Amino acid sequence: MAKKKSFVLRLDPDDYAALERWAADEFRSINGQLEWVIDKALKDAGRKKTKKSKDE
């Protein structure tokens, strides 16, 4: 597994509550939900390279 970078994130309490509900709805932790949101945003913006399979 790739090494992960830790950092502090400050959120508005209402945003945090909404994120908490969203994560629970998708059976993820808040951290897991944030990772998913960030990953999706980076891919959608074309700022993240996708990993190619061994066959490509």
C-alpha cells in the first residue's frame, strides 16, 4: 500500500456534519469519504493520472 500523507483540515461544523452523514450513507469513514471525494475531483479535473493495467 502506498504511503499516505497526514495533515490537519479545519471544516465548518455544518459541513462536517453533512460530510459525516454522507459517509455514513455510503458505509465509509469520514476520512475514507474525503479520500474518495478528493480522488474523484482530481480525476474529473484531469489532474490525476490513472494507473494502467499490466496488459496496456
